[in-house]
Amino acid sequence: MRFKDKVVIVTGATSGIGAVTAEMFAEEGAKVILTGRNRERGEKAADRIHRKGNPEAEFMYCDATKLEDVRKLRKAVGDKYGKTDVLFNNAGIFVTSDLENLDLEDWNRSIDTNLNSVLYMTKCFLDLLRPCRGNIINNASVSGLDSFTSGTKTYMYGASKAAMIKFSKLCALNFAKEVRVNVICPGIIDTEIYSNRDFSRFLGGIPMGYIAKPEQVAEVVLFLASERASYITGTVIPVDGGMSLT
């Protein structure tokens, strides 16, 4: 098992990519802490892992946009495990608007969730990551890539994800001898984030011609966290079926 006895934290783990990634880490032997703001869904996600025969998973409530919550989580993880081997900063929201009607409350909420949460988690958990030469994987988006400017109303999402990518690269540079930091940039993934389940409207912009499942993104996260990626840091990997090429 690639992650036997490794301590893995997944933010935004109550659904979608986060929940699937947490399950896959657990299947590989990790001790997984699922975090999020929805306690009921978080407990159910942890229970699903338990029912698959993987007892080393638990949900810990944390609103990663609140520094005090993150500090409490850091203390709980430090007291119980004394280390963090992998931090997957996955929490995010997708809010769109044209510029004329853009609500500043939505803007601040997007920055808090997609960027500030990554800052808080990284800052608070760095001392638990350093001793075990840990890994940080940040979940951005193709919307944050310079090469991708589609989406006429993605001001908030694209700007916050682009800032996350820059922050991640600076962390990778400054912590290179102690902690690896990498970024994934998913394209259109079949998750609950899309209330409109008609994905056919996206297919014309995806060269591979289909919508990915969360498991395909999670596989990249596990690779980056593994020893197979031991010489990789500061990289940004689109997981998008070629979408960022169009």
C-alpha cells in the first residue's frame, strides 16, 4: 500500500473530488482526515470508507475560510497524530456573474474559499508537514491558467484560482527542500457542483470528447503525493481532456 500509516488531510471532503480522493487514499492504507462545513455529509463520507473495510478515516469539522477553525483542526491533528504527510487543499466554490452585476459579497466569498483557505491550511500545517517531508496538492482549475480564457462570467472563479496557482508556485520554491507543493487543474468533472446535468454543452470544447469522473482527478492527486513523484514540485497539471488547449 502506497500510503500505509501516512496521515492525509482532505479539505472539502464531503462530496465530489474530495470525497472520492479521501476514499482512494484510505484504500491505499492512509489515515485520512476528511474536513468540511457540512457535518452530516462529512460523517456519511467517513462511514462509506469504514464500510469498505478501512477504519482509519474520520471527519473533523472545519470551515477552512476561518483561521480559528483551521487552528483548532491543526491542534486536533497534531495532538492525535503528531504529523501530516499529505495536505490536499480541495475546498472550493464556483460562482459566476457578469461584471456589471458582480456582487462584492460573492467576490469575497470566492476569495475566502478558493484562496484564503489554502493560505490558512498551508500556514497552520507547515510545521506538521516539514518533519516528514510532506506533500501539498492544491486543487485549482483550468480557469486559473493563463492559457485558458474561455468563460465570459468566470471573473471570481478564474481570478481566485489563478492566485492559488501563483501562491502554490511560491510555496514550492520556498519549501523545496522540505515540502513538495503541486497543483492540479481539473476541467469539467462530473460532480455535484453542476446543478445542470446536461454536460453535452461542454463537449465541443473538450478534445477528448467526454466528461471525466472524480476518480480520474483523484488518481493524479495520489500520484503527486506518492514516492513516484518524489522529484516533482511546483508543477501545474491540467486534468481536463485537453480543454485548456482550445
